[in-house]
Amino acid sequence: MLIQIPVGQSFDKVIATIESCKTREQLDGAIKMAENFKKIYGQVGYIKILLYKIKVTLKKQSKICSM
């Protein structure tokens, strides 16, 4: 049986994971998580805003992890 998880809950989890990364290896795992989010929810129209937010958060965190 497949359990449906609300988009908002999944989005919050992806953002929290990205923001908690301290190393490049952790960020690589978060990138994979973001790609899975895109695959699962990418077909929904308003998700594009959430995908943009994920992209911006990844970019910001990658600068922090590379220091």
C-alpha cells in the first residue's frame, strides 16, 4: 500500500535537509533528495515555485559548504 505524503510536508523536509548540510557529501545527498522531489511532484503546475525555492536554497547552501 502506497502512503500519500502531502507536497508541503515533502517540500519542508527537502528544505530542512538542504539547510542542515555542513559538508559537500551531505549536500550531494540533499541534491539527490531534491531530484527525487522533482521527479515525484514535477508534473504539478504550482510546484514550479517550490522547485525554484529548492534550487535557490541549494545554491545558497553550496556556497556555505564550500567554505
